[in-house]
Amino acid sequence: MRLGIVGGGQLAQMMIQAAISLGIEVEVLASPSDTPAPRYVARSTIANAFDASNLQQFIDHCDFVTFDHEVIKADILRSLDGYQEKVFPTPHTLELSSRKATCRRLMVEIGLPTPKFEIATNNKELADAIETIGLPAIVKSSFGGYDGRGVFEVLNEDDLIQLKSTLPSEFEVVVEEFIDVDKELSIIVVREKSGELYSYPLLETLQEQQMCSEVYYPVQVAATVEARAKEIAEAAAQAVENVGVLAVEMFLSKDGNIIVNELAPRPHNSGHLTIEAMVTSQFENHIRAVCSLPIGSVEPLFESATMANLIGVDGELDQEIGRREVLKFDRVHLHLYGKLNRNRRKIGHITVVGDGSKNTTEIARQARDCFFVATS
Ligand code: ADP
């Protein structure tokens, strides 16, 4: 069996690691700037994945094809011969889940809670939307944003002027109310082609500068909150009909409501700790679903786990020193992505599993600190 992955970042790297154990051959279609996945497969094509003929050649060569990002336009995929049998998530799922405006409208349609929002495609609509939503507001570009790139907090008139000066001449943004967040939550749902669902346990994420920095299991919330989050995540997965993994990011507001933030139809940063902390990782289960193989257990193996991202900071991070020091820790799992250190770039992550008596978060932070060298 041969699986094609479009995109060559760390999500592809970790899918490749899972595919190797399953005896599935992987090919990667990557752009010239993509690291690290192309290094790890026998055959990788470095070409523009937005070009239909490149994609056609790629899918012709593979039994199934998936993605490590969601930026390929649905229309391009629909123009390919054989995409219905081979390409997962489908163009339909990508369309519904990846475009923030479409996703917000879908959540309203199926009765799932979202922040109050308006959609704007020009400066007049933007001003009107801000007027309707009120300040503070969050403005997000509808397509292609990640790690907070494309998310703007608008607290006052000056922020709005500044935002307008950065927007391109053609845009689509979602303007939404600012939620007073108690916790940010995530559930990874695996959906088979038959529609059968498997939900991993609830996870909590910590964001710093709108970028995920840590993930925790278990989450200290009432059982009713966990049950409601699972219900919402599964309803979202059925609505977008994904095949493979869908990450459902939610806010638990200070007044106790669960609100859907966004959907990602692929393995997700919040699910990295499933590699060591759950019976089957999100990467393996994504591949299993895409390749029509039975899904593995999503049960936890440990009482607690923490994942800490290694996020680049110019000139202050040493991967050689960090690796040497971290490997002295017990129950600490290191994943480096083979990327050069660059400001705000995810270059790796650390997962610590525990039996509940040890504070996995404290250990993960100590381990992460090994990578940061004093510059003074
Ligand atoms: P991205 O696609 O770049 O990850 P998100 O929509 O997930 O963008 O936003 C990034 C982060 O910004 C969120 O994790 C959250 O911390 C913050 N954020 C986004 N929307 C809101 C909101 N409506 N209210 C409060 N905080 C928000």
C-alpha cells in the first residue's frame, strides 16, 4: 500500500513514523521550502502542489492521499481523476472545515455554539461588522492562517486603522466577539469512511501569543463539561464528514459555556501527546482511517501527560545542548523536526507521561528549558 502526503512539515514527519510501523510506503509532495519530511521517504517530489497536473501525477502514483496542511483549494482537487476514491480529507470536508467563514456558518446551521460573528470582504463591511460586534473584537482572515498568523485583536480605533493598513485589497475576514476564556479545549475525533467515530479524551491547550505552547491531559473540568465537549466535537465531525482525524478546538468561557473555535481536518498540535500517552497515536489513526484500515484504541495509557512545544527564539535556542540534556530525563519523549531555529517557529516538542503522582507539566517545562541558553 502506498500513501501520498501533500506537504512536508512535522505533521508529515510524524505520519511517516507511524506509516513505517504499519508497513505502508509513503511518498511526499512537498514545496522547495518544506522540511523535514522529504528526507525520510524513498520518493519525494518537490513541486508546486497547487498545480493540478503535479497533483494528478502524484495521486496516480498512490493508493491513498492525505495532507499535512489544509491549504489546497477544493476546486483543484475536484478536477483530478480518481480523487473520490483516493483523497482524504475530501474536498467537501476541506471546504467546510478550513475556511473560517464557511466553518462558522456551518456551526450555526447545525446548532453548535460559536462566538457571535460577522463576515466582511471590504473596508465598509469591516467597519460595519466591528460596529455590530463591538470592541474588543477578534478579526481573523478566513483562509490560510495558522499559529495566530492572520488573527488580530482589535481593542480600539487605532487597532482598526492598523489592521486596515495590513489587509490585502481582496480579503475575507471573520469579525467575532472576544470570548472571556477560562480554558482552551481540544478533542481529536477519528472518523472512518463508514461514519463511525472514535474520540480521544478531552485535552487542554495553553496559548501564548496566540500560539499553542502546552497541552495537558487530563483536564480539570466537571464530567458534564467533558461530555458536552465530546458531544459537540462528534457533531462537528459528522457535519464535515471528515475521513481521518479532525481536531475540534473549543473555548470554555468564564461563564461556563463551551464554544467552537475552529476545526482542523488533520493531525493537530494539540494531539501530539497521543503518540506516547494514548494506545494509538493520532498520526497512526489518521493513516488507518485514510487507508481504510481498522481504527486503534483511543484510550489513555497513563494517568497524566503534558506536551510542551519547542518554539524558536532568535539566537537563544541550542538544539544540540537541548537534546543532550533532555535525554537525561526519565519519561521525557523528545521530538525534533529537523528545522533551523527561527523566531516563533515550532521546531520540536517534548511529551512527559506520568502516573499522576508526578507533575508532568513541571518536568516538561524543566526539559524544555534545557534548550534555552542564556545570551548575556
Ligand atoms: P489560528 O488558526 O491561527 O490557530 P485561532 O482562531 O485558533 O487561529 O486563534 C488563535 C488563538 O487566538 C486562540 O487559540 C485563542 O487563544 C485566541 N482567540 C481566537 N479567537 C478568539 C476569541 N473569539 N476570543 C478570545 N480569544 C480568541
